Amino acid sequence: MQKGDKIYIYFHADLDGVVSAFLMKKLLLAEGYTAEYGEYLNYGRVVKEGWNEYPFKEPFVIIDFKYHPKAIGYVDHHETHKMDCDLSGLQYCIFEPKAKACTGLLEKLAESKGVKLGRVKRLITQSEIVDAADYPKFGLKPIDYILPKRGFLKVARAIEDDNTIIPRILHDLDEMRIADWFDFRLESLAQKKYVRKIMINLRGRVKKSFTDFKSSSKIVGDTVVYDFYGKEFFRYMPGVVYLKSKYWLGLVERDGNFAIKMGVNPWSKTRDAESNIDVGVIAKKYGGGGHKAVAAIPGLTNYDEAKRVLEEVKQKFVEKII
Ligand SMILES: [Mn+2]
């Protein structure tokens, strides 16, 4: 690689992935490269079945997503993504499963290269709160995420709700001057029309989903189990209905794509104490992935298959056997 060469940045389609891609671009530009955003990535069938043949524009780096052997850089914190390959030859590589988000890893990486990213502390902390679901520590309730009042949560929600705004978000981040200087980027983005539009649209849908959740969920042992086939699910909704529950496990569907979601309730005391279930390990057995406290099995092709996996995983939760 020579100075001026173009490097593409591929990243996970969530707040951490987007913000980390923005920071990676800053780093690469400071290092004298030309940097361009490649594409935002989501877990699903394409990644599950055709990852090795994925049409990356090269050379490229991957942020906050599954490793690819052709990547010249890799930044991640998902234990289940750990590979047996040698990452030491990669120019821009940092893998720390204990990190709360990739944003902090980008800062570390920049420091190791002697690059100053500017004022990014606030931006990094906000991404860490969202990615690690550190909400209780900051006095935020499940509903504060689902229908947010805080600017950084509005941006996180908007990205989650409509991935197609990601290129606009990145463009606006790159163009920011004053908000960039004052480290008020996400608050500034929250004022944008395309974010506000999503926030208004969410209200009615959340109300409906809340009603649906009450009728489509039950408590099994210490786990909230839900089946949201044909209904719209919102992350942390189990916490709105059952604030004190320990574990959450459910089936969700979007556009014919089925997934099993599972995790420790971020608002329960279990989270800080030792949990005897490692959901990342369970998910990996079914071709999914994640962390100890939150994981998913995406890419399930039909309801029957999803339902079968849900039942099997439910048994593991009941018996506390992984
Ligand atoms: Mn992340």
C-alpha cells in the first residue's frame, strides 16, 4: 500500500459500525490514504452462505463485522468472530472481545499510529452505551431507547429502523464542522429532517408492538419467551413489559427473514452478576453469533425451522445447559 491509495471501509449497519467507519476514515485520511465507504453490512443469508465470495471493492477494511480473509484491516469486538487466522500481518488490526464498542478500539488504533482523531470522547462513549446496552448505568429505561428523547439515541434508532439513511449520516458526519469540533455530532444529526421523520413514524408502530408483545409473550422459568412472526418487534420491548425479567428469547421475522434473538435483560441484576448462560455460545452452535449477554441466530429460512430452533434453545435456557 502506498500513500494516496484508495481503501474501502465496510462496516456493520448499526451505530457503532457507522461511527467506527467515520473514525476509520479520519484515521486513513490522516495516514495519507484516500478512504471511501464501501457498504454497510447486515447479518443474514448472504453473509452466512456466500461470505467468501462477497463482492468487496479492494483493498478494503472491515469494521465491527465478520472477518474476511481478503481484508487488509479489521476492527472488531465480537468474541464469536474470532478466527484462527493470523491477524498480525494486517496493517490496521485491533480485536478485543472485551471492548464495549469498536469506536474505542478505533481511538486506540489511532493512538498507536500517532494520529489525533480530534474531540471524539463523547461520540465514543455514546456508541459504547448503545452497543453494550449500558442504559441502566446512565439512568435510561427501555422505553428511552424505543422512543428516544436523547439525540444520540434518536440517531441509533433511526439507523436501526432504516439502514438506507446510513450513507446520508456518513456524508453529514464528514461534512460537519462546528458540531465536529464540539463533539456534538449525534445531537446535530438528530435535528436532521430524515431522522426526525423516522422518529415521528415510530410512535404508532411502537404502540401497536407494545400491545402485540403483551399477547405474544410468556414467562418460562426466568425467561421471557416471545413469538413475533408477522408482527413488528422492537429491541428492548421485553424490558418495557417485563422490566425485572432475567433472560429474553424470541422469534422475529422481517420480510420473510427469520431470526432467533436471545440475551440477558440489560436492566436485570443478573447482567452484572455471573450469568450461567453464554448466549453467544448457544447462537454459534446454530450458525449465529454475538456476545455473552446478547446474541442472535439470523438467516433462518422459514417459520417451521425458526420455531424448531426457538423450542430447542428454550430447553437450553430452562435447563441452563449450553
Ligand atoms: Mn459493535
